[in-house]
Amino acid sequence: MNNKLEIGAQFPVFHQPQNTVTDFDELFSQNAGKLFQFSFSILKNKEDAQDVVQETFCRIWHLREHLDPAKSCTSYLFSISYHLIVDQLRERFKNQCYCRSIGETIGAEQDVQSHQMDFQAILQIINQVTEKLPKKRKEIYQLSRKDGLSHKKIADKLGISSKTVENQINLTLKCLKAKLAKEQIY
């Protein structure tokens, strides 16, 4: 294998047992840094970027016998990384605890007990607002935020359009933001 991997470089032949680990190590050493920079530039988190790089090479290792040596390994590596990054971002957005409210509402000087009290207050306000929502809007919000369903899945489940789901969720979020602002939490 070449000492420098160019864009469009091809996969080493992993089918030959005597070269498998050596070729894989070389592939890793030539691409791990670039994949980390790519991942970090999007995720802005060192640990998440390292996880993406590690998972990318794990997938290459597991698929090594099925890789076409004539194909570009660089584009394949970046494609795997890109999809892992998208999955990581989707997971972040589904997780309410990862929301911006934690960083915006809780100061660094507060202790853990204060954090828990603020978090509980936010949850209580969210629960109060969602309890007062019209029945259908409440159901749509819970399917989206608590069950993690996409707008399309909610629309299919309830027999309504995706746009209606989107509008109902936006109305709910506006209510939540207004209440949090009124309580000086948001």
C-alpha cells in the first residue's frame, strides 16, 4: 500500500490473511486524523468525534472481506463517518436533557442540588403546560417528545398531515417558551 493515501485511493486487499492487520493499521494511521477533524468540525465534541472514528474503523474491520479493492476507500470512510455523525446529531436532538435549556438556565457556580431543583422546576412547568394543551396537541407533543416519533410517523399514526403535526408541535413549543420566559427560566 502507498505511504500516502490520496483522495480516491483504493482499499487494501484484506482477503490475504498475512496483510490484513498491517494494511488495516496503515489505513487507520493514514485516515484517523482526517476523520477526527471532519467529525469534530461538525459535532464540536472531542469524545463524540473519537467515537465516530472508532465506529467507522470497526465497521470497516467487520466488512473487510466484502470491500471492493477497486473502490475509493477515502470516500467510503467519510461516507460511513458522515452517517454516524448524522445519527449522533439525531440522538442529541431527541434527548431533551441535552437541550440548550441546561446550559442557558443553569450557571456554572451553582451546586448540584441547585441544578436538580432547577431541572425539576423546568420539568414541572413543561408538565403543567402540556397538561393544559388541547387533547390532540398534547397527544402529538407526547408522541414526538416522549416517544421520539418523527412527524411522518405521528401523521400516519393519527391520520393527519405531517404539516399539521409540525404546526401543532410549533404551537406547543411557543407555549412552553412563553411560560418559561414568564417564569424567568428560559
